[in-house]
Amino acid sequence: MRPSSPSSFPSSSASPSPSRRTFLSAAALTGAALALGTESSAHAAGGCSVTAVGRPAAEAERLRLGQALRASEFQPTGRYVPAGRELRVHVRPYDGLVPTLWIGQWDYYHATLKAPRSYPLAAGTHTVVDPHGGPVYLTLAGDGERAGVRLVSGSTPMPVFRLGRTREAEFQDALDALTDVPVVELHGPRSIVTLTREGALLYRDQDHAALLRLLETIIDAEAAVSGLDGSRPVHRRQAGRFHFTEVSVVPSGVGAYATHGYNGFPRAYLDRAITVEGLRTRGWGLYHELGHLHQQMAYKPAGLTEVTVNIYSLAVQRALGQTSNLLTVNASTGLNHFQSALAKFGTAGLSYEKSFGAYEKLVPLRQLELAFGADFWPRVHRLVREENPQSDPAETAKRYRNLAVYASRVAGHDLTGFFAHTWAFPIDGEGRAALAALQLPTPAVDPATLTD
């Protein structure tokens, strides 16, 4: 399965510009259970038993949430298979469904090893041989059904830290003992972090429980601004985890990327992804890439792909008590991004897409929160999910139109002036007519005057 349309940020700084994109495209103790991804692993080269649990497929979840990219549907086993080794598998489909087994790592820009390989299973015992080897995962599309999978022989345990189940000393012992296994993983309730052994050893001194708790806080912040409050079935949190993986190759000038199923980070970024202090204070790149897996399609024309993504990045900054990147002062002008954008209002030929810099384009999206409340974007997300408007990626005008119309409906005010005039968004005639048809009052306070 080839991922498409990776989105990325540049490698030039710890708090990268949101405007840059790359090319378009996309364990268990013997007898213990893997229930919804909460697996355990024995430090033994023998077999292990896991129980795969049915959950909605990642693509079905993407469509339910109206998002551009799929999250992960992998259930990790904590086991590794060397290249070319026979993996003997015994399957018991307790509730009639049979899982799929996957072997390998995500690495989109690698010359050959771009993605894990899938192996459909069947009831009974059979053998799988993967030419490249790698971590072993399971997927089972369903709704709570269970299937037992025994990895009878051929796999070995990986060093794995499981939040709430692994003590730091145990993890460190595994790193020292399992030196022939080239992959290390960290597992949280909603996260999988896959690292090379070399990458993990660079930062083995971290408090891995604190790191995974911080990662869960970041994921929670992005879910909250996405309006995933469970108030209706359509607003429940996504079924799968988010997969953060160390990759060997990124395009020139790119710091990290997002695509279907995972976020990819080169080793040069790991100091901000797998260290507690780095992730807490300099992790904008990870917040940004995770944001791509929350973006909704309805109001994401190509020109906003690297803009609306930072609705989620800013939400994480607020959750972690950081100063907003929008308040960063340009040393040459002495202005922050609110101030520099304001100075351009009313100038001849003003164009939202062409006149404003990367962070300046994010300012109006933040101003809508300042004007209409911290729940503005959660309400937009929920309304979009409920109505599920359809659009093609090439329908730029429609998606800009959706942004203005949904924003006005949630705000309860006519935002034609804000979008089409002050900020010079490309709202076409059909969009302006749709806004007028809402018959909403103009805001008492112009949102474009508001700043953090």
C-alpha cells in the first residue's frame, strides 16, 4: 500500500514555517493478550500469543472524520522478524474474522523499503517469509471481534517500553540484552513510536514514561481542538493510534513529513521528538506533522494545506503553556506576525495567498478563536463532520467557500468582510452569495483587529 501526498515542514529551524510542502503523493508473554493494542512481551526468542481486537479500518475512520490523511490501524506485537526467516503463525478466529499480519517499517522516501508488507492470514497454521524483515503488526477491521494469533517460531522480542506496564530499568535491560534487534518501540494508549536501535540509544537516558505521557497530552490537545468530544458517535475519537517513526530519508530541506498511516522523522529531528524537554519546548514540527492527520478536507484547498494544519499546532502550544509562534518578533522589523499582517491590510493588489507570509496566513484562523471563543474550531469540526460536505482536492474555490460559510455559521455572524475584504481570501461570487443568504449580522468587533 503506497501512501500518497506527504506533507512536510522544512529542516531549517526548530519552529519551522508552515508554508513549505514536499511533492504530492499520500510481546506478549506467552498466553497474554493484545487487547486494543495493550500488548506485553517476553524477553525470549520463542513464540508468543497475542489477541487482535477488531476496530474500524483506518480508511473508514478517515472518511467518518472528514480528514485528509489516515491514522494508523496497526496493533503492535512487540516482536521482530529477521529478513528471510520463516515465521510460523497459528490463527484462531474466535469471532469469525481473520487478521492481517504486517512486517516492516514505514520509510516513504527509502529506495526500496517504503512500507510494511501485508500478509493475509487464514485459520490454522502456516508460514510467512518476508524478504526484508522488521517489526510485526496486526490489523483486524471490525468492531470488538477477537482473533488469537500465536507467533509460534521465527520472531524475537524487541526492546519495547509500554506506558504503565514497563519499568524504566526493564526497558534499559532490554536495550542491553537485545543487541541484535535493530528496532526499538515505545507504546502509549494512542501512540506508537518506532525507532532504529541507533536512534533510540542516542536518547536512552530519557524518562520514557514522561515522554509518552507528554505525547498523549499532545494528541489529546489536537483531538480537543478537533471537537472529538464523543457527544455523538460521529464525534468519537479515532479508533487507531498515531504512529511516529524514525525514517532514513527525507527530501532535501525537509525536516519531517506526514502521510497516510504515520509521521516520519529523520534522526536529525529526534532531539525534538523523543526527548522530554525537546518535545515539550521545541516540538512544533511534531505538533505540525500530527496536525496533518487531523486536518479536515472540506475547507483545505491546496493553498491552506500548510496553514490550517497549524490550528492544531497552536492548540498544543497553549496546552503546554508555550508562547504562541504568532508572537515571534522579526528581528529586522521588530514586528510579530499579527503586527506585520495588519500593516498590509488595504494595500493595492492584496491577496491572501500571495501577500502574506506563512505565519501571517495563520493569523486570521487564530483571530476567529479570539473573536468567537476557544470552542470555535471544535464547533467547526463537529459541524463539518455532521454535514460531511464533499469536494475534490482540485475544487479550490469550493473549499475556500466552505471555510467562509462554515466559519460564519459557527460564529453566528457574516464574515464576508473579514474573509473577502480585509484578508483578501479568494471567496468567489457563489461564496459571497451563500454568505449573504445566511442573513447574519456583521460582528460588533472586527475579528481582524484582535491579537494574542
